[in-house]
Amino acid sequence: MLNASVRPFLEALQAAYPDAASELQYTDPFSLLVAVVLSAQTTDAAVNKATPALFAAAPDPAAMAALGAEGIAPFIKRIGLWQGKAKNVAALSRQLLELHGGAVPADREALEALPGVGRKTANVVLNVAFGESAMAVDTHVFRLGNRTGLAPGATVRAVEDGLVKRIPPEMLRPAHHWLILHGRYCCKARRPECWRCVARDWCRFPDKTAAPD
């Protein structure tokens, strides 16, 4: 994608998703952190079905740590990889109490030191909970970065670095949500719906799909 195309491409997405935000249900940085950890390799919709009851039972790190992995597990058994996620949520809750006074740190290094928290999860928390211009690259953002030519890269980190470099600074934080939603609902993995894409004029994908008959 040409440098001159980046801004109009993103402006088209902004117009299409003016109220873009995380689709995970949360009320504070802690519930967001837990929801993002649970969302790994599963859908936000699946997580949102499980978390209301979980957060009602354990609304803060102290209550979550008290539940422990065995207490957390029944709430999330319909989510993929639930065994490991239950252990991580219990462990990160304990670590928040022991090292951060029960608060979620607004610091990348501290976030990534928590069990089950990688760079993507840390970026989501920094972006959504703390208002930082962090770019979380999930499967949708990785696909769009490569498919459109906005920020091609062989690795997640390469795409992240490319997006941070090319996206105008004032657009970087909301662009995270525009790209995720566009990948989820239009620029789909198996068959992108190019015929209704608002940003197709600037996209470099050579095999644009036509509307179904």
C-alpha cells in the first residue's frame, strides 16, 4: 500500500466503524485483563457468555485468587484451553495482589510478567484500559496488515512494528479497533467480502472477491 493511501484507507474504516470498541464485556482493568486472557484462541462472543457469572463470583483479584483454578474452571469450561486459562487467571490474580496491591499495572513489562499475558494481551490492556496508542495484533490485524499491504510482515511483531510506523499517531489507538472489526466482519479469512469493503480502493489485495450471485 502506498504511503499516500494509508490515511484514506483508515478514514474509510473510521467512517464504517465510528463507535469501534472492544467487544469483550468488562467493567474495569482487571475484568478486561481476565477477559483478554480468556479470549486467546477463542471468540469474544464465547468469552462474553462465560464472564458475567465468573465476574459476579469473583469481581476482583482477591476473590479470583480465592476461587483458585479449581473454582474458576467451572465458569469457563466452554472456552477453549480452559484448564490452562483457569490456572493462569488464578496465578495472575495472586501476582496482582502480591506485587501490585491488587491493581492492574499500566506498564508493559509488568503486564507481560503476569501468567498468561503476552505482548498482544498487554497491548490490548494498555490501549483499552489505559488509553495508550498500543497496537495489538491478533489474527484479524495480522491478516489485514498482510492482505491489504498496510503493514506486511512474516511475524506478528513485524506487522505490529509496521503498523506503528505507518499509521498516523493520532489514529493509532482507534485503528486497533477499526482493523479488528473490519477483519472480523468484512475482510474475513476464508472469503473476504471485497464487494462491500469501504476501503477497497486503497487495498492492494490482488484477488478481490465479487458479490455472490
